[in-house]
Amino acid sequence: MPAIDLNRSIGLKTDLPLALFPVRLETRFADDKLLVRIYHDTVHVDSFEPELTETEIAWGKNFWIHTWRAGNDKARARSAWAQLAEHFGAARAAWIAQKLTPRNPEKQPSNPISSDGKLPVEPEFPEPETHSEAWTRAPYTQILPDKWIALIYESEDSEPFIYDGGNSINLPLDVGISPDKNKGLNADALELDDKIGWLINFDKAVEMGMGLRIPYASAKPIKRLMVLGVNTALNGKEGQTKLQELIHAHRHTQGISFLPQGTPTNNTGDVVSGYSTLDPGFENSYRIELEPASDLIGNSNRAVTAKALGIDDDVFAHVREADSLEQFNAEIMNSALWQTTWGYFLEQMMVGPNAPTEQQLRLTRVHFERYVRARGPLPAIRVGTQPYGLLPVISLKYWESMDGDESIDKPLVAFLYKLRETWKAALVSVPKVPGGSGTFDELQNILNLNPVSVAYYRRAGQRIALRSSPSGSRTYESGNQAWKNEVQNSGLIWMPRHIRMVYGDFPSNSQLFEHKLL
């Protein structure tokens, strides 16, 4: 398989960031070809129908009339909302209420009026677009690339084989059945359907760009397969609009929310998942959807996510947990813990001739407090029942500092880039399910792991050896040659005190000093 320049194949530009969405892959070998099927994920799907039915309009007007009669009586206003939300669900009800918002809100009475009383001034309702049925079209997606590119790695260190022979994807792409009564749900008919046959017919998937037939005659096993793509037809403004429209669609169909740190994603014997449809009296949805959005707070979930995605922050104004201050609280915690963690380690254990200056340590602290996040630099979100993490990434290899940049970024990036080889070597210790005997036990051990630290272990340092001391043979002894090599390979120009530390024999598991974190 010939090598292909990835940038030229995709038509990639570097003046805009990319938003990459997850997809699901299914693979199999057939003769000398690798067959790859690509499926969309929950976040891709748009099933929103902005037009209202006559029933929705009637209920929406009834909601606003009762809201106006409620005046400043919040309990009656919430009761009117509960009726609408109970009939259509909170997500759709919010859209109905928004589309039928009276044009003369200044005329709403401030004092309550009896339920059968006449309003001094009737609300003036807009005339929204309508359709006869609540479901008129198939769910679809517009958030897909021009076409898919496959990258095949035969080892962790090998250059990938790149396949770009897939067909172009015509957008929008239907991803579910339509309400067309003439088609029904006959499996044979669906397989040949021009719109959604690709979901079950691989030939159709290849034809529509959602399947790949990759020539692969190599006898070597495939270590890793990646499939990616970019919609190069969109400029920055168009991409922003598409993403905002998708978030808006999720808000009024499946629902979208921010997830607080530590929210369980699944039910277990000990805890239930953080997802729940319970909303007694629809009071939470009333507060989120109908009460005025709070002023934007700089480090709120809403602000940091909108900035990272390059979209308007008001897209998240009426989203659950939008005003939570996770990133702000993380910065405060970093500041509080600095001196007892990184501060002490850098000032005491990493000292030595040519070690970082006091100014460099100060810049390191600034970087740590502002940007390092143990649980990620962006909040997690949930679309419908599916949680997603938001992970910003950048190439350290091609990163360049800005003119006049006096931060610690440039030396830090160089240091991290050299540490990549150390981290790659440590991958063999990462728990994995290799297949074969013991697979079940390995899987069980992996599932028992925690996503955050729950304990730490310590051992006592005995003394600091002289620089002239010979290297010890054991890994914990002072001046171990492997440690010295690690220091040199990482680009440090001094030998830190930590490397010259002499420790006692590493105790057995039963002798370790274990400290559980609450």
C-alpha cells in the first residue's frame, strides 16, 4: 500500500482548530481486503423538527395565557409549565414556549388574575411555521467529513499506511427510518433503501462513503486502526453555525447537559448513574429553561466550553450545570496545594547546579495553577443518555511559541516532547485485554480500576549521596545508571537531588505505608 501525504489527501488547513467527533468502527477481513464500516454516534444525530403542530400551538398558547394570569405568582407559573412539559417533555416544551413567546411581554400583568378571569390585554402570539405531524422526516446528520481516511499501523513505531480511496459523503445523511408510510419496516426493503440502506448493507455503505474496502495483503497483524476525516468545505463561520445548530437541536430533543465531576455513568450495586428523568413538578426544567439566564461567569462551564469550541456562549445559557465553576475551583485547589506538592518537590528534590531559577519556578507555578487540571481542562457533557469528554489536543512536535512569550511554555514543551519516549516505553505496563487465557481476569481487573487516585504509598529516604558516589545496582539506590540516563535523555542539564537520594529497600506490599484518600 503506497504512502500518502495525509494533509494533501484531506486538504487540511492549519488556520482553524478541528472538532473531532467519535465514531464506531466494525471491521473484518475478506480475502485480501480489510472491510471497515463507520457508524455515527449519538452526538451526530439531529432529529429536531422546528415546525410546530396545531396541537403544540394550542398547548403553547394555553401555557402563556396561564403564565400571564399567574402574574408574579411563581407557583402558578410553574404549574402552567408542568402541564406543558408533562404533555410534550421538557425539551420540546421549552421550544414550544420559546416559539410562542408573546410579542408584547410588557403587557403581562404583575398581579395574579383568577384562572377564569379576563386578561386586561391579551398576549400577541407570533405565527410559527407549522406542519401536520410531529414526525415528518428521518433523523440525519450534517456533522461528517468529506470522506473517511484510514490509517493502519502495523506497530506502535511504524509509519501508517494511509488509505483515502473511500467515496465522498453526501450531506445531510439520513441515519434512521423516516415516517414514510409507503416504506414500512420491511427488512429487505430497508437493505435496498436509497437513504438508509447503508446502515445494514455494506455495499450501500461503501457507495455512500460510510464503508471502506482497503486492499491489505500484508501478513503482519494490524496493531492499530484509525479512521478520521474533516469537512474541508466549511469555513470557520460555517463550522461554528453547524455546531451551534447541532447543540440547539440536542437541547430540544434528546437533551444536553454538563456533567459534574465524579458523576457515575452506569448503574452499579453501590451507586446509580447520574442520569435521571425524574423532575418532580418539572421545577428543575422550569428553572433552567424559563428563568432568565445568569450573567456569564468567566470560568463557568458555559464560558470555558464555548471558548474552546469557538461558539457563542449563549448556546449553553439554558443548559443544566452551565454556571458551575469546576475550572475555577480546580485553579483554587491547585494554588492551595502547590507548596505541599509540586512546590516542595521542585524546590527541594529537583535542586542542583544549573537547576531552574526562582523566576522559572514562579512561572511554573503560574502555568500549573492556570492550565494543569487533574480531571481535564474542560467539563464533560451528556447528550441524551450518552456522556462525552472534551479533550483539547495539540501537536508538541509542531508547536511554536508566540513572539514575546515569557511564560514557561517553550522549555516545558521541549521537556514534554522528550519525555514521550519514556511514556511510550511505559505503555507495556498499562492494563489491557490481550486475548487468550486469563482474559476474563484481566478484564475484571481493568473494570475494577478507578478513574482518579484513591490511595498513595510512601517509603523513607535515608540520605543524599555525594555526586562522586558510584552507581548502585538496584533501581532504588542512589545514582542508578538508568535514572541518570533518564535525566540526560529528558534534556535536563543538571543532576537533581532526587536522583542522588538513597532509599531503603522497597517494602513488600504488606509493609507499604498506604494512605487512603477520602
